[in-house]
Amino acid sequence: NYKNKYFLSGNYRRDGASQLGANNKYGNFYGASLGWELTREGFWEKWKLDKAFSSFKLRASYGKVGNI
């Protein structure tokens, strides 16, 4: 995280199965996510949103999942 308001995360996984054919034994799976904690921004108090929300985060993610 950066300044407790911007977040970045990533992961990678490689799986294999001996039951599959020689050319198809392994699969690669990955993901990434971004986050933004809006309550840590100056406009949050200026717009008086701090009275309605104590925490408000936007998040987006993408990843590849599945079986090999």
C-alpha cells in the first residue's frame, strides 16, 4: 500500500497434474487488484461524507482461474 490509501496486489500460480498429457500438464494462473480508500482523501471531509461513511474503498481486480 502507499500512504494507506492506494493499494496494489498481485499473484501468480502454476499448477500441474500428472494425469494430463505430456503437452498439457501445467497451467498458469494469475491475478491483480487495485484499491483506493476514498475516506483518506481531502475532498471526503470537504464534502462532509465522513459523517455518512467511516470507510469507503473502490476496488477492481482481474484474474485467470480454472482447471488445467
